[in-house]
Amino acid sequence: MVGEQLFQAFRCRFTGEEIDVPVQRGTTPNELFVFWSDIQDGFENAKSVRNGRALVPFNKDSDGNQ
């Protein structure tokens, strides 16, 4: 649904604490993402995102910024 706020859950692997981070919408209908800074706001020492044992890669802009 357009305009409905979506969230992605993230869990700290050390403490088990879970937070919901707002999902952003891109320029195409299926482009959804979260900002790394929003994850760091919830977990100040965050260094990476994993799905199980798999490292989740970051998108980069044309200048190589994450």
C-alpha cells in the first residue's frame, strides 16, 4: 500500500535487543532500503549487518560511498 510506513527488524547478536528501523522507498516501486545511519542510531557500535552467517552488502553510490 502506498504511503504505509514499513519497518525492518534488526537484532543485536550480543544482547538480543531488537529494534524496528523505518524502511525508505526508492524511485522505483520495488526499491526499498534502510539507511545505515538509522541502524547506527539504534546500535551505536554497529559495524555490519548479517542474515544468519551471511554478511549483507551495502549499496554504494557512484562515488563509492555507502
